[in-house]
Amino acid sequence: MREFTYSVLPARIVFGSGAARTRLAPEIERLGARRVLLVASDRDTARVRALVDPFAGQVAAVFTAVREHVPLATAEAARAAAAEADADVVLSIGGGSTIGAAKAVALTARIPVVAVPTTYSGSEVTPVWGLTVDGRKTTGVDPAVLPQVVVYDPELTASLPRELAVASGFNALAHGVEAFWASGRNPVSTAVAEDGIAAIVVGLRKDDPVALLRGAWLTASAFAATGSGLHHKLCHVLGGTYDLPHARTHAVVLPHVLAFNAPGAPDAVVRVARALGVDDPVRGLRELADELGVPRGLRELGLREEQIDEVAALTEPAVPEDNPVPADAIALRRLVRAAWGGEWK
């Protein structure tokens, strides 16, 4: 038997169609919030305004300058906005970049976060923060950044463009797959991850936002308990250093990392295959990606061939020692090259 430790994360989850319209205001009130910093993209102004209208008098400031991978300048600007407004709660309405900016505020201000996700990013249920400084993405774990309340509303994700929904859904799949071999894996996280993957697969095939959102919540919850592994370490390099798009990068890389780790992770192979309803999970993931129009390789996202060796070198020091198979420089170059070219055996 493998020894494990499992910690239950103290988040309040509100899930339901229309919940952002009907339950957000009571949740803000329940926290006793008086001066709210609203973090939201300026691309979604009308919808966000409608959601906060019931407590508009408590919104002390609005921050809209969100960016992928949370550059340090973005974090500092959001923190300054919170300090100037004397905010006592950060409300994030948006995708992973928006939640990331809210977490950057909570990391230093130590005030609670309320998250209303509009994609399947999963960041809303993890205590993981990330900042990009001088072209390097740094992550850490702090319970202060874990949103105290998450309001899941499938009505908000139903309007996602299909391409973005697919990429975000594959990002959510990556949380579940990684949870099978990450250092903190345990029986609870493994069961939750498999259930979440199965729900996401149904959601992707049927374009069902309820199944997708439920699955994204479950896989991210599993990931929050287990921590990250090779897949996320590689994607953090690709995003933070080369500014590749977050969700699509995860979508392209995931089948390749599963193929790489499969020889040392038989339980992951069995569980992913079962969730996909196939015999070969690597082929199953690739066929699902092709069916849904996921790009074939990192070169389609802007990574240049001459950058492959550097990507491998930057990733190697971050790979956990207990990765299912050895991940030295030579093996990582082979992995990155396969993901760059979209090559398959």
C-alpha cells in the first residue's frame, strides 16, 4: 500500500444554472463584504455589470487589465487597485487569467476571493498562484489564494466560442490526468479525477456546458489535492517564457505527456481509457482532439523549432523526482519535439 496524505480544502461551492444571477449577491452579503474589488475582463462588460448590479454600491473599484500568465506588472497593478479602494473582498468574474489576477491580490492583501468562472480553467478551486517575472513563470501554494466561494453557472460557459470551450475543456482534462501520477495522489483524488474526466469527455462530445463545468470542477479539485507534475511544469515554461496560449497549449501537449508517462503509470492508462471508453487512451485522446479541431503541434501555436532544446532545458529542473518515467534532458527534448511537430507513432 502506498502511504498518502489527503487534506480537504475549505471552499464553498454553489453550482446551478442561473446561480450567478440569483446566488452571487447573497454570497457577497454572507461574507460581510463592504468594499469589493471586481476583477473582470473588459471584453464582457455588459454581462458582468448585470451580475453585480444587485450589490453595485459595494463595488469600490474595478480592475480590467488582466493578462494571461499574470505578468508581475499586472499583479502589482491589481494590488494597487485593491489597496487604493481599501477592498475587503476580491470578486473575480472570468476565466483563468482573471482568477489569477484576483489570487495575486489575495496573496499579499490576505483578503478573501469570490470566483465566478466563465471558462473551465479550474483555478477557482486550487490554492495555487502563478506569476510571470522576466519571462519565467513562478508558481506557489498558499491557502490565502484559494477562493472562499465559487459560483458555478453553466449559463456563463454556454456562450463560449466552440474553439475556446474545447481548449478549455482539454485544459480541465489535463488536471485530471496529471492527478493520477502527481506526488500527492491518493484514493480520493484518483476517484474524483476519473469521474471528472468522464464528465468532461461527455461534455466535449455533446457540447454540454453542465457536464463540462461539473467535470472541470472535479478534475481541478483532484489537482488541488495532488499538486502538479510533468505536464504542468512543461506547460508553465511554454506559457510563461514563450507566451503560448494557456488552454490550447495544454490541449496540444496532454496526449504527448500521457504517451511519455504511460509506461510507468499503468493505473493512469487504465483509468483514462475507461473514462474515454477506449482501449488505447493516448490514441483516444488524440482522436478526440482531432475530432474537435485541436491544433496538432506547438508549432501551430507559435513555438519555433530552434526553441525546442531551450524548452526542454528549462523544464528539466522542475520535473518532480517521482515522475513515472525518467525525464532527463534527452527524453524531454524528444517529448517537446513530438509535441512541437504533432508526431505520433
